Amino acid sequence: MNFLIIGAGTIGLTYSWLLSSLHDVTILVKPERRSMCEKGFHFDIQDFRNSTIKQFEYFPHITTSIGQGYDAILVMVNRLQLTSVLPALQRCKAPIVFMLNHWNIEEEVSKFLSHEQYLYGFPSQAGGGREDNKIQAVIFAEGTVLGESDGQMTSRLKKINDAFVQAGLTVEIKPDILSWLKVHYLQQSLSTGAIAKAGSYDDFASNLGAVKEMVYAFREGVAVCEASGIETKKIFPANMFRYPALLVAWVMKGMFNKPETIKMVKGHMKQGLPEWITGFYEVLADGEKLGVDMPIWKSYRAYVDNLFCTIHFPAAH
């Protein structure tokens, strides 16, 4: 297949490399970033699919405009930049797959595109961070998600799924992907408050009490999802948080201290904090609007407010 990826961040570039093993892949970049991207990227990848560590130079195909002739377009921009990207997608004929964190993505996308033009996914099989042209990434054995908003297995969904699998990705089709995306969004959004209160990721991950408090706050976020009409009992990880808080905290603490998790989260925090902070406020605002009691989530707000003042938010894409 011939893919266009919009978003030249860590995730977009990593998926570009993964898919290019079998498919034609082009990355859309801003004109002013073209010369920098054409110099290539130094990848340092820890690949848990085959327990290998790889270092190599990657030179993606680059374009500065959205043309025709693609079989699918993968949108992997920062969610704060999505609005500026959507108008340029209105005339695209290829299926558009939105693969990013966003609390109200259907509401935003449907303002510009018809439902026949797009579907959803999430690139959680890869994570990490970048500094200039240096990419540090983690590739997990599984985690890529795809789905239609109406839960149907369409021909375009099957085609994209097959192309991903052929390139070595592990895909899970979600029949209720919009609900799954909401629950998944809680994890990143909530991490902002918990880490800000602890002072650092290391201080948070090593403190069982802080992790347990986060468990209770996550339940508050789940309550917001349920108040929005989402059935969460069968959606991971919301269903896991129904177990005793101390037990869940022990499990989560172990996960937070895994080397691959540390590498992924710290890498993402280098450039992703504006997105995290936005998510924290979005969930809290919806909870307040829906009358959900969120004492712990609200207790994080002062710490997030302080963090907000120190972060540079990105310009439009």
C-alpha cells in the first residue's frame, strides 16, 4: 500500500519506518522543516517484538503537500494541532485514519469531514521521544488499534489492518473504538496531575501511596466516561481499576518501573506535556459539567496549573 503519514514526531516517524519495510510511505512535513527532515533521523530502538536493540539512520520520503494517489492517510499529529490539519483533508479521497490522543475527537473531526472519509486507530505499539533528529523509541509486541466508529468490519478497515499486520505490527480491531479512546485518554491525562504533584516521574513511580491515589483518581475519570454514556465494564484498563485499590496500585507500580515504560514515558514527556496538560483540564471540565465528584482529580489541579506556566505550547501544524 501507499501510505501518507501526517505528523513527523516520534510516533509518526517510527510507524513510517515500521510500515516502510513492506509499503511505500511518505511523511508530510512543514515546508520550513523539509531540509532538516531530509538529513535523516538517527534511530535508537528497543524492539520487544524480537528482543533486539537497533541503531540506524532512517531517511523517510518527504513531502510538503497533501496530494492524491495514496491508499490511506495516517494522521499522527499532536492533538493540539489537529484543527489546523483538518481543512486540508477535506478533498482527500483516500481513507483517513486518525491515530492520536483526543478527548472529543469525533466532535472535532465531524465538523470538517463526512463519516465516509475516516476511521480511527491508536499507535500504542510504539512510544518514546526525540531531540532534533535523534529518535529514541520503544516498540512493543502489541498495541496498535484500529476501528470504525460504527463498529463495522469494512473493506477499508480490513485492507489497512492487513497492511499493518504484513509489515509486522500486531493489530486489535476495537468494535467500540470511540469508547476505548475515551478510556485510554484518561491514562495520559491523569499522569499529568500525579507526576506534577510528586515532582518527577521517578518520585511518582517509586511511591506506592502516590500510585494508589492515582488509582482512585482514575476511577473518577471512569465515572466521567460513564456519565457520558460509555459502558466501561469491558474496556481495559477501566475494568482492571474495579479491583481493590492497593492491589491495582502494586500492579501499576510494577509497570511504571519497567525500563521500557520509563523510557517511553520520559521520552514522551519531553515534548508531549502540552497535550497531557490539555487532557487533564478537558476531563476535569467534562466531569464538572456532568456533576461527577472528582476530589482527587481536582486536588491535582494546583500542581498542573503550576506546570502549565512553565510549558511552551506548540504552534499550529
